[in-house]
Amino acid sequence: MTFTPKLLNDVLDAVRDPATGAPHLGDAKFENATFTGTAEFIGARFTGWARFDQAEFPGGAVFMGAVFGSNARFGQVTFEGGGDFTGTTFEDQLSFGEAIFKYWARFDQATFNGEIADFGKATFMGEAHFRGAQFTSSGNCTWHFDQAKFETARAFGPLACSGRLSLDHVEFAAPVTVEAAAERMSCVGTRFDGPATLRVSYAEVDLSEAVLSHPVTVVSNARHRGPLPTDLASRAETTASVLSLLRVDAALLVLTDVDLRRCTFSGAHHLDQLRLEGECLFDAPPKGVRWGLRPARWTRRQVLAEEHHWRAQAGRVAAREGWTPHSQGSDYRPPGPAALVVVYRQLRKAFEDGKNEPGAADFYYGEMEMRRRDRRRDGRGTTRTERWLLHMYWALSGYGLRASRAFCWLTVMTAATVLTLMLWGLPNGDPKPLVTGTQANVGHKVALVIDTPDPALNSSIADRFSWKRAEKAVRVVVNSTVFRSSGQNLTTWGTYIEMVSRLLGALLLALAVLAIRGRVKR
């Protein structure tokens, strides 16, 4: 059926409320209708369902301030002119599936109160305005734009959704800035054919399989410019989080001020070229002391979510305490140490390229931890000898990153050396030179031999512990460790003890200096 502007006005006048002047329609069926000129439904009240499936609006349509009290369907509608839904309220489910907006589409200040608002496979050839639009329905509601195409949109939002905002497989053919606040935001398979900026508040963002042809920046937006649903406005924390980068080319991705504590990086490409700016949050190991056969405390560092998942399901029960298990279904298998070595190494390179050496140190620690835990028996894992060396490197200095550990070992080594010198290294006293020779007649030449006896130690064990011997042992250890050989008279055992002390002391000092440099280098 064809509706001319006059015919449409006659229809609306027949149901117009005398008090408000707004048309009140019950169930409205305009399927396959053609509206010549501009179809105006300004302020209309649709108390029943409204069906405009496959309708055509050659001159555009204006639904400013309209209220749809029940299901509204605009499937496969073609808007040759503009489609103006400014301030429109949709109280129930809404569908613009496969709709075509050939000019502009305006949903500024629109309100969606149903469980589903479907714009799937819609095509926006002109500008698409959703400034101040909000999806206020509580519970498990979804705002779908799946497989929609935005050909010229420069700005998308600011919009807000109290549930899930789905941009799965959406194609942005031009540069765009998306500003959104939501509980969850899905960009699975979304295609960005131009530079894009995603300014996100509150939401958990899934970027799995997103196609980035140009640089894309994800920014945690602290202040959303549009109105917010009540459940979002009541939340104090606005930081957005990224959940997955599966099969994403990270070379063109920039993450700024986002929460990465639950983000899975495995499967992403070119992670070494990922740019992390601002304050990006990573997870940490469990706090407190782990009790078991070997009481220990986890080293404080930045940890990937995948390491949490792997440690929570591998090893002894005591080793799993405090680590967060995955929540991605029974089919999910967390990557093992071999895969995590690569992820940690690439992220370390990304931090180093960003001139953040202290940040890169934590990812180097994680890389070495995964190498130490790689126990594959197929010949491709870390060999037993290499694991033994890594265990020693970890125990002595935390892979050259924990100065406190190296200084503790240096203190222990110094104390042990002092003790062993007091027991076996220091003689009873300094040996006295001894002169020997043959008595000769007056006028004859005399040959004398001056010799120093070997240092002797024959005192009792109790006599070897004295303040004087302790002070001398400390002086010997400090001189041999920090400066040079002490030059003291020592027993044979004492000489070997001093040699070992010089070797270990220099090694531990070097590890401590290396750890300090790793934390302060810029």
C-alpha cells in the first residue's frame, strides 16, 4: 500500500488524542508499505505492536518523540531519506534487522527498554547518530549490531547499554570513534577498515578475531558524556577491561588505561608490537605465605591470566591455592608453559620498545618461570640441566631481578664464611719469622736462612670463638669479597675458604647490581 503525506495525515488525525495532540495507535501494520514524501510520526503512541517490515520511505521518516509500547519491527526497511528517531522510546523488543539507511540515521536520546534491540545486518550508508542513546533494560539484555555495516560513520555514540552491546562482525568502512558504556561489549570478528578509537566505560571488551586494517585504540573512558542507566551510574569503577585478543593482529592495536587482569593473549599475532599506554592493569600472584611441604611466598609481579589458569589446574593442591581458575567452559584448555614462554617474551619486547624497562622486568620473570616449569618429555622442553641452572638462578637472585634475594644470600654467605674461618681458617697467631744458620769463626762469611712457619691451628674448639677472632674473620671476608685479597695469614683450609668467598661474593654482588639496574633503568 502507498501512503501519501495527505493520506498518512488523515490516518493519524483519526486517532489523534485531543488532549495531547499526539496520535494514539494500537496494533499498527505497515508491512510492505511505501510512504511517498516524508512520513511523519512525530510524538505518535503505539500502544500495541508496530510492524513496518519491508516498508519503503523514499522521502525519509520522522519518529521524533514517538513511543512504541510493544514490539516494534522495521526489518528490511529502506530509508531513502533520513530516518529520524530522536527521543524515541522503545518499551519492548525492537528489530531493525537488514534495514538500509541510505542517507542518515538519527537515534539521538533514544531509549530502549526491551530485552533486545536488534540492528543486525543493517546498513548505514550515511552518518549514524546515537548520541545519548541508552538501553536501560535490566538483566540479560542485548543491543545487537551484528554484521551491520557503517560506510561513512565518523562517530558512533556516546551510547549506553545496561547489558551486552554486540558489535560482532560489524564492518566500519571509514575512520570512526566509538564511545560506549556497557556491562559487556563484544567485538568478535569486527572489521575496522579505517583508523578507529574505542572509548569504553565499564565494559568487558572481547576483541577476539577482530580485523584491524588500520591502527585501533581502545581507551578506558573515565567520564561517559551521555546519560547512563541506573545500574551503571551506581558503579564507582568505570575502568574498561579487555577479555581476549584471540587471533588479533596486535601490531595495529593500542591499549590505554585498560584492565588486562582477565585478558587472554594466547593466539594473538605480533604481540611484540602491541602498544600499552597509560596505566594498564595486570593480575598478580596470590598474596600471603603458601604453606605446604615447602612454605613459600609468591614473588610480587605482573602475571598473565593464562598463568593463573594453568597454575590453578596443574601441580599439587598446595601449589594451586590462590590461583584463579578459568571460567570458559570444560572444552577450554589453558596454554602450558611452552606457549606462555612465547607470550611473556613478546610482551616483554613490547614493554622494552615502549622504554618501560621496569615493566618489562616482570614479563622477563614470567618468561623464565615458564621455562623453569616446562617439563615436556618429548625432547622439546627445557632440559634437566637447564632447569637446574634456572632453579639456581631463581633461588639466588630471582633471575637477576630481586636484589633483596641476592643481598640475603650475600649476608648468609658472609656469616657462613666468618664462622668457617673462625673454626678452621685463622691460625692461633701470626707466625714469627725464624732465622737459622751456621755459627762461623771470626772473619768468615755467615749464611742465614729466614723462614716463616706455616700458620698453625691447634687450639680447642671453644677457644676459637672469641671477639678478637670474629673481628679478624669479618675483616678478612669483607676485604676478600668487596675489595681484594685480604693478605692475612690463613691456614690451608682458610685459603680455600677465602677463594670460595671471593668467587661467590663477586657473583652475588653482580646479581644484586643487575637486579637494581633492572628496576631503575629507563
